Amino acid sequence: MTTNEIISLLSERLNCTQVEAKKTFDKTIGTFKEIIEKENVFTLPKYGTFSVKKKKRRKSFNPKKKVHLMLPVKNVLSFKPSDLLKDEVKKWRVK
């Protein structure tokens, strides 16, 4: 699902214009981002936890240039679903 599809769905469910739904969506995502930047962890009760983890410096190989590289330390965003969400997903029918 694309961002525009999410905004369309929000505008239908909230009975508002797509412009208002986009503002709401952007503010919500912006707030999540601010919390993650500030605290490195963001938990949505009943859904799961987003957290920032550090990837260690590691070796890599570029096969095109045949060169070994050292990749720097970097932050990655991870998501751990809650047990409740996992159980709900298990109940969904397989298509």
C-alpha cells in the first residue's frame, strides 16, 4: 500500500478531505520519528516496538572491482511485533 492509498483510506474513515488526512498522517509519522530520534525506542501498545540498533563495522567485498571494503558503523531501524499482533497474523487466512 502506498502513502497516497493510506491517505485516501484515512480521509474516508475520518470523513475529511485528502489534504486534511495528509496533514494528519504527516504529523503522526513526524511525531513517531521525533520520539525515535530522541529516545531510540518507540512502542505502540498492542502492535510492537520500533528501535534503533547499531550495526557493527564489517567487511564487505565488491565483486565488480574485486576490492575488499570495511563498511562503517551505522544505525538501522528494527521492529519487533507484539505477541498480540503475532497471534492476530496467525489467524489470518492464507491466500
